[in-house]
Amino acid sequence: EGNFADHHVHSSFIYRRLRNHERREIQREILSILGLPHRPRPFSVGKHSSSAPLFMLDLYNAMSSEQETERGAARGSLTYRAILTTQSPPLASLHDTNFLNDADMVMSFVNLVERDKYFSHQRRHYKEFRFDLTQIPEGEAVTAAEFRIYKDRSNSRYENDTFRITIYQVLKEYSNRDADLFLLDGKKIRASDGGWLVFDITATSNHWVVNPQHNLGLQLCVEIMDGRTINIRSAGLIGRHGPQSKQPFMVAFFKASEVLLRSVR
Amino acid sequence: AANSKRKNQNRNKSSSSQDSSRLSGPGDYNSSEQKQACKKHELYVSFRDLGWQDWIIAPEGYAAFYCDGECSFPLNAHMNATNHAIVQTLVHLMFPDNVPKPCCAPTKLNAISVLYFDDSSNVILKKYRNMVVRSCGCH
């Protein structure tokens, strides 16, 4: 409002400050344009410096510069590719970036639970992650989804080892034995490597959006080459207790499946 | 008919505006006495001023722009006048009390991206089309 008064004196109808009720009306109208029923009230403190908002801010900056230059899809593809690479050296696989250029919406999800487990029957270490996909706005279809977890260079006794890191979808849980799992993605990583690891979980995300009751989370497992599983912390993977900027998160890309129609008031 | 109306209108206007418009060429009809011609004006919508900086991460606001000004004959002085605007101007000149002048409104609109938290502290990056006026014209 201050800016208007300084630079736009010709606009008599915006020269004055908005009254409280006018301000509320404007807020309501802008929320309506953004397709939001109410003003969000995020709960966590210091959230702006967390890994997911930082990653999303990089995407935002890339999209904004692309809109400014208006040079089309080819440049956009390069921009996104650059982000994926700089975010994750040297571990990220370079994805087909078409879905990134086509995305109408990108959404990151915070990890709701992370449990270290050691199951005595099979002497198997694994970690569980859960994401709530029920908050996705209506009319959006998932085109791609990734689980991202940061790996520090390992200084442990596994320093010269190679790890096989595997991610599974939990299909069914039991109280007396291991859960039924579905293999989603896996990578071979040297212990000395560091950076973001990216796993493709597109099919699972689509399944969870349609059937939220089947969302029992993900399991991540680290094996050394002799087949033994090890604690993920020993492998240098950063979990909930690590720095905010290296917390694991999930990111999904969406294409609008229908035109957003504003309701008549 | 339109020409004669226009001449009449100009004659009336010039008599009350100290003949300033009489010296003007067709593109300079916008004298100090008359309303400014249809054009783009800047208007910054500040999310910070709306008290939303806790949930909107970026941008801090956006230059939305708006279109304002008069759509008067000759319309070719304006950017992107539609055929309807030309027709409506002619009809307005014939029936000034019944038919208004064409509207000064956006002809091209740009998208913006907004990055924000939802109630669960998930982060949403969404592209909103038709948010920023790129150019104005007469409709």
C-alpha cells in the first residue's frame, strides 16, 4: 500500500489505505483465486530452512526465471535438469524431465513417522517413512513422485564398502512377522559417496492417492555386499535426527486433470 | 454518421477545454482535460501486507497491473482494439446516452507461480494462469 502512494498518484482509487473489511474481502478473493478454502496455518517452527522448502524454492526460482525469459520448454528442461543435478550430486539419476516441464503443481510432503526397526526373525534392519497424501487439492493427477533422502560420506567401518539401498512399499503389516513388501526402487552406492538419493515412487503414490487406506508407508533398507542389512545411520543416511536441511522428504509432480472453476458466491 | 458525431463531440469538448484538443493530432486526443487513454498501470499485490508471510514462501507479492483509461475514437491509437470495440465505439458515437464506450481491459495475461505451506506444513508450488496483465486494449 505504501508503494502505491509513492509511485502511483494517478490511481485515485488505490491512493488510500484499505479499510479492515476491504482488506478481509481482498484476502478472501485472493484465497479464492488460489483455490484455497481458508488461510493455511502451518504448524512447524523454523520450517523455511527445512530440506523440502529449500528444494521447492529452487524449483520456484527456476520456474520464475523461465516465465520471465519465456523461452519455452527446451530451456525449462535444462533448468530442471540442472536443479536435479545440483541438488543431488553425485547420486541422483537424471530423470526424464518432461513431467517437470508439464507440471501444473509440485508438492512436497513431510515425513510423518520414521522408525528404526530391527526384526529378530530375519535379523533385518530397516527404516519406515510415512507421508500423508490426503491433502492434495482436487483435480490434480500425479505424473511423477520421488522419495529423497540425503547420504553423508560414510566415515564408519564401512568406509570402503558398497551399499545396496532398496526402497519398498508396505503392503500389509503383521504383529508377529515382517510386513508384506513390494520392491519399488534400488541403488548401488559407494560408502564414500555423498548427496541426495532419489527413488522413483510414482506408481505407489498414484495407488495411495486413489486408496488412502492402503498407505502404510515406505521401508528403506541398506545392505552391504555380503547381503547383511545394516543400520541406515551407519551407512551415512540422514534421518529425522539429522540437520533440518537434510531431512528426507517426498515430492510429487501433478498435472491438472480439470479446469479450476471458482464457485459462485 | 460516426464522423459527424465525432466532429460534434470534438467541437463541444474543445469549447470547454480552452481549445487544447484542437491542436492535437488523432493520437493525441488525450489532453489534460480528458481522461487518460486506455493503458496498463502498475499495482503491486503484497502478500506481506496481507499478513501472509508465514505461509506464502514466495513471492513476497506480485506486480499484478491493471488496465484503466478511456477507449475513445480513434481506436487505432490504442493497443489491440478488438473489432467489437470498433463497432461499439461507432454505436456509442451514434447513441452516446444508451451505449457506453468500449472497455479498457487486459488482452494478454501471464501466469505466476506461488510457493506456500498447507496446514500440514507440506509445500505446494503451483502455477496460476492469467494472474498478471501483460497488455491492455479496448474490448
